[in-house]
Amino acid sequence: MTEQRRHPASWWAQFQEASDRFDTAYLTEGLGDLITAKISSPLLRREAEIAADIVVRHLNKPNSEELAERALKGVERLVATVERLGERSGEAFELREAYALCHLLEGRYGEAANEAEEFVKTQAILRIFVGALRIERFDGDVAVKMLASGQPPSAALHSGKVIGKYSWWPSWLLKVVTERALAGELDDETVAALDRCAYAELSPAQARIARRLLDGEDALIDASAVRLEGLGEADAAQKLRKGDLTAVALAARLIPI
């Protein structure tokens, strides 16, 4: 069985830095549920659930002094319990899940995620962090897939925003842009060119031609360039042969509807 690669706490910290609406209550509740489910001791798991619940309630109502005090006491009680168990049992009692939860409830989200990767699938943790971003018009599924494939958070979050922004694009074009994002080939210039394709109002047949052109089908590109040259569009033909995406919509629209 292949060992899951763990990300350092600093890697996980990038998510909170990427959004000024980062929802720590959502993160704490979601990651807390993943962690507490792995605590084997029923009594310790129950105490962990109680502490997590009051912390989440406090994060949802940060101005409540009563909840702040209760959350602080709940976390202190859990930390004391875990430390006491660690001192008494040494290596005989597994406490890695409890330690991870303590870090989470203390607001050390990166450390908690790093530790949780030992016993929770990384993709499940990624979905919680991406959901906590609270970014409008955002494709979280694509972002998670990119992150799981090893791409950096900056690239994954950028692509998620782009695809979310252009969700009105036709399905064939969304598939193209998603494939390019997953391959790490989605830059601003590519997005602008694909946006022009989206505005071209292509028929289904023309859309299929555009997709084949975007996929770099040499024979079709050459034939389309020749057609453009015959219509006096030598400049567009040259751009198409060089792989310029801007010429794709024009070449596809020349196909009879």
C-alpha cells in the first residue's frame, strides 16, 4: 500500500491566506468530524465531540463572551485529558487523533491538517479546506482534483475561480478548460481565447470542430488554415498553424451549419 504524502502546516495555511472570507467554523466542524470519528476510545471521543461543538458554536458567534469562555474551558479540559492519558499510558494508548483535534480547536489549522493526513484521506481534508474558502462562483471540484494531483494551491484556486466565473460557457468548452486546468495549462491568455470561442455561438458540428482544433489535430488544423487562406484570412491561418487559440473560433465558424 502506497503511503499518503503529507503536506506541511505551511502548505495548508495557504488556504486561509487565499480568502478573506475563510470560514473557520466550517473548517473546524468539518475537519473535527473527520478526526473525532477516528478516536477509538468512546469516552475520549465523547469529550472531544463536546469540546469541538462548543468551539464551533463560539466561532459562529465570535462576539459572545459566554461562548468564548465555555470554548476556552472546553479546549483546556480536553488538552488536560489528552496530556494525562499520554503521561499514564505512554506508547500503549494511541492519541494522535486526539492531539490533532486539540491543535484544530486551538486554531492551529495547518498543524491539525498535517497530523490528520496520517489517518484521514487527504482528498477528504482538501474538500473541507476548499469549502471553507467561501468563494462565490467557484468550482471546488476542479480545485480539489488539481490539489490532489499535486498542483499548488495558488494554481488550483485560480483555476477554480476561472471555471466558476465562466460557468455559462457551453459544456464542450467547459470540458476543454477543465482538462487544461488539470494539466496545469490554464493561463489568462488561454482563458481569454476560450472566452472568444464561447461568444462565437457555434453549432454542435462547429463546436466539435473547435474542440478538435483545440486538441491540436494537425490534419484538421492544416485544412482549416488552407480554408482561411482561401478566404483572404492569411494572418488568421498563420496564427492557427502556430497554435493560437484566438483563431480557433473563426476557423470553426467557417464550417457550414
